[in-house]
Amino acid sequence: MISYEVFWRTLHREGVTTYMLREKHNISPNTLTRMRKGEYLSLRTIEDLCRILNCKIQDIVEYIPDKE
């Protein structure tokens, strides 16, 4: 399972709001909605977020193995 929970912590740590992402950096509201729902993002979008937040991929997304 892919989780974006770490992304929300990174946003808070960097002092960036979702409003700033939408208005200043042109991140679509749909992208943020998909992240809240744990849905797929392209690597290009993840790369853009890393550039904006000056962080690593693991500060945006994390893989959580399914429990068997």
C-alpha cells in the first residue's frame, strides 16, 4: 500500500500550505485529493513536490507492506 501521510508532515515541517501549493506552484486540487485518498500519483508529480519542498521521495510517499 502507498501512503502519503509523510507528505502532510513534510508540508507542516516546511511551513507550506495546500493553498500555496495550488496558487504559487500550480499543483492541482485534484492531485491533493488523490493524495488524501491514497491514490496513484505520477513520478513527475512526486518529482515536482520534491522540488517544491526541497525534500526526498521518502518525505512524500512511503510503501507499507500489506499484512498477510
